[in-house]
Amino acid sequence: MTQIVSTISGKVCYTWYMSATFISYRRNDSAGHTGRLYDHLCESLGEGNVFRDIDTIKPGSDFVDAVQDGIKHCSTLVVVIGNHWLTAEDESGRRLDHPLDYVRLEISSALKQGIQVLPVLVEGARMPDPTDLPEDIAPLARRQALQLSDDRWDYDVSRLISALAEPDTTREYPQKKDAISTDDITAIAAHHIPSDKNTFEKKNKSRLISTLVLLMILSAGLVIWLLPGKQQPPTSSKKIEEKTLPIETKEIVVIDNDSVKIERKWDKIVTKEAKEIEVESIQLQNEITLLLDRARENLNRLQLTSPKEDNAVEKYRRILELRPGHTEALHGLEQVSRTYVDLATKAAEGNEFNKADSYLNQARSIKSDIPAIRQVEQLISSLRQRQEQAEKSATNREQKEVQSDLQSLEQEQSRLSCESGCKNKALQCEQKAQTIDCSMKKTQTQCDDMHNECLRDPQTLLTWGELGAAAECLGIYNQCKEQQLKACETSQSKQLTKCQTNLDSCLTTC
């Protein structure tokens, strides 16, 4: 990337700095988050500007040499820190204590070379204390860290990209001392910008933008030509555009009658983009919330896969398109699949086997890994075989035998139906027990009253004094809360035990 600043004296100075980003991480600590971050950075900064060992080291290359070379040519080292980054061990002890530990080498090399080091925390991890780090990488603990949370991943990554977009002002970069006069740049502009002001103002906005972009390309090409080691100028403007002007380089060109000034506006551009991302994130969350509410309504009305564009499955899948892996949407699809399983069970018990098959196919198409699907398949198969056998034997047996078979089938259906009912009742009982509120909300008032009554008791005040009375009353209050919480938890445990007892008793009657 290039920073171009026009001075009042008519000279244009070019400052060059490297734009590569090196990602340092431990595979057994944060490989998943690092892979996701790598994809986002490649999409925003360009794949050639992001270095990660497993993606950018060719087979057969020396790992240490490749890592050192990658750090040498980068402007920022992003250190991804998870919950096990500091304590990761191998057979010889903590890995950070090894002088040849790759992560330690990466950070130490970057610090020695004056490269910007940016810690990134994932999975709720915290920055390590300087005393927990080897001496050569202890300065890492003083670096300001960025947090990447799963709940607001896109926004946090946009903040990281904004930080990477800002040049590191603390690092010295080689500068090209030779200056190019504004007359040279103005001469280039004269071939592409009309000199007549009226004619220029009549050009549409897109034409102006195209002209400015071409001017930037030509200016960047002149700079590349003057760099050491670049003896031959590029043979075409297409090559200049591809090699010297990455898409992430955002520059604004201001043209007046005397000169061309090109100024980098990183802060304003990045801040604007971050705000736009934040607004889009809020709008996305609002849309997801609305879809969840409507999907629940569809589920309650058994509008599972129909009518079209107004059913639970379409809404849950739309949420997953907007936010892949959304927990509530995945749970919602599982609920829809289980509802179809229940419908299939009822249809099979009523000997409506074709209907049961249809419901079961719907359940499979939504979520096929539910164990209940296999159980209902076996139930349908068993009931269907029994009915087919009963119908076949009806032509060869006496009516009495037929009735006996049918009675046996009915008994089997009754037993299965009975067991299903017992399990449903037990499930409802357990859900009810789990909803018992042990948060002390209901008993808070009682404990508060006991605390206030204690504070107002003159005998307590006389016995303990003002400070002692406050401590005594606080102890009474805490004891009240502990007793209430214990009583609530005991009640919940008893209720769950009762649920299991009732289930065993119910199954016995079946």
C-alpha cells in the first residue's frame, strides 16, 4: 500500500509500507476461530495479504524459515488467544516455556523487528499477565487487545479490519527520497481531464470517477518505476492496476487548477464502514427476531411446511441463511421434525399407515438424525406387518381366529399407545419440575422483611451496637436466602423423583 501526500511547495512525497497481516495461533487452542477469521480477512484485505502457516506454506518448505520470512514481510502480527493459549502443554511441559515454540518465536521475532503486534481474544479469553510470559514476549501483555465474540462476530471483525487498515505510525518504513513535481502529475491529468470548466462540469459523475481512478493508477505507476530495483516501467496500465493498486487501497483524489492532491482518508472511510456494518447488524438482528416470533406462531398452529411462504420451516431456514448456525433456528427445525414424528405415531396407531409414512418423510427431510424417527419406523413396520398378516389369514382361518388376531393387534396397539402416553406424561412432569423458580424472586420479600425487622429491633441494636447489628441482620438475611434456596432445590429434586416413580408405575399398568 502507498500513502501519497501533496505539499504546498509543489512536491509529492511517497511513503511505502507493507500491508501483509500474519496470523499467529495455536491449532489446539483456536483453530476454528482462526480459520473463520482468516476467511474474513482474505475477503476484505485480499488473500495475498494474509499469512497463515497451514494455508500459505508450500509442502516441503522449512516451517521456521517460512514463518520468519512471513513475519519479516508483514506490517501486523495478529495473535489469536484462546482459553488454552497460555497453558498449552506437550510431553516436556508448557509450550511457551520452550525457546523454539513456534508461537513464541513468531511473537518474539515481530517484537524485535518493531512490527505491530495486535492481540485478538476469542472464546472469552483474557490477556495474560506479563509475569506469566517468557521475558522475550512479555511486552505482548501491554498491547491493547480486541475481543472477537460469536454473538457479534461481523461487527468485531470489522473493528479488527479497521485497526489493520491504519498504518503503524510507530514503525519506520523506507522512504523514496526522490520527489515528483506536481507539474508531472498535472501533465498526466491534462490528458484525461477537460481544461474547460464548463465542459468538465457537464460530465456525469461516473465519468469523473473513472478519470480519477485512472489518475491514481498512473500516479502509483510512476512511484513503482522510481523504486530501487525497478529498472523497467510496466508495459501496460493493466499490469499497474493489478500489481500496485490493491482493491483495499482506498484513496480520495482532489483536483484543482494548479495541482493534484492525493490524500489517504483511512480514519473517515473505515469509521463510516464500521458504522454501516453496525447498522446492518442491528437491522439483521431485528429481522431475525421477527422471523423467530412468526415461526413460533406457525409451529403452534401446526403450519409446519405449508402454506407456502407462511410456515415454520421456511422462516427457520431463512434465519439460517441470514445467520448460519443460529441456535434457536436449529432448535426450531428440530421441534418441527419432532412434531411430524408425533403426527406419524398417531396416524400409525390409527392404522393410517400411508399418512404415517408421509409425516415421517417430512420429519426426515427437516432433521433426519432424531432417534424417535427410527422408533416410529419400527412401530409402523410392526403394525403394518401384523395387519397384513391378519388380513391374509382372514381368508384361511375361521372368523374366531381372525378376531383373535385382531384382538392381539389391538392389544399391541393399546400397549404401545399406553407406553407412549406414560412417556409423554413423564416428560411433561420433568419439564414442570425444571420450571420451578429457585431464583429467590418469590422469597425475596420474606427475607427482606426479616432483615428490616432485625434492623428495627432495639434489643439487637443495644446488644451489638450499630455496626454489629448491621452485620448480625445481614447474617440473618443470608441465612434466610440459603434456607429458601435449599428448600426450593429439594422440592425440585423430589418432583423429578416423583416423575420417574410415576413413569415406572404407569409402564407397569401397560
